[in-house]
Amino acid sequence: MGRAALFIDRDGTINRDCPYCRDPSQLYIYEDAVELIREYNKKGYLVVIVTNQSGIGRGYFSESELKAFNDALLNELRLRGARVDALYYCPHTPDDRCGCRKPNTALVERAVKELDIDLSRSVVAGDREDIDGELARRLGIPFIHLNRKVEP
């Protein structure tokens, strides 16, 4: 039997939504997300970031710029004692109608296969009820809503 996982959104959940975050200087991490990741680390869950990154498909930034931002994010989380085991992203635009763009489930399904995850014991966390919450409903697992106020 596989391990349970916390599937967590990136922009708007772990870090402030820029939008189209690509420069590590834009990194602003929410402390409650760090605490949530640490809590699930202690429970023995895998922590997997699943994120839509249509800025790639729109030509706003490259995959190497995305990697630099993700590396900075993962490093900062590690420094704060929050371990992330994997990160999966969708580079497509909504018009591409792919299966990996949340709330579609292909990113999670791929992680389940590659990381031997027991989906029935897993959970989704995110800031958007219409995307992350819908992903959880499609997967039939609980949703943790990290409600973010709109910033001025």
C-alpha cells in the first residue's frame, strides 16, 4: 500500500500569486502554508506541489525560469523545515484543453503512479474552491481551503 500525500497548490497557496510568478525576487511565502506542510511532514505524508503554469504556454516565461523560481521556493521551504517531495506542473493554457490543467486530475494521477501514493488517504490543499476544491472533489478526497484575502 502506498503512502498518503498532501497535494498542495503553489501560487496563492504557498506563495503570493504574482501573477505569472517567474522571478525568485517575487517569492513571498505564507507562514500558514509552511506550518501545514510541516504538519503533514510530521504525519509521514508525502508533500506534492501541483500547479498550473500557463505562463509557459502563453510565452510569458520559459521552463528554465520556472525551474529557477521553483528551486528558490523549495530551498526557502527547506530552510523553514518544510519538506516537499515532488512538484508537478501543467504548462498549458486553458485553450489547450489538456488533462493536466487543474481541476483536471492528470497531474495527481501521474504523481500517484510515480510516487506510489494511496489516493484514498490523501488530501488537497489550495486557495481556490473552483480549482483546487474541484480537483479534490473529482478525486474524491478532502480539501483544505487556505482562504486568502485579496491584497491591495
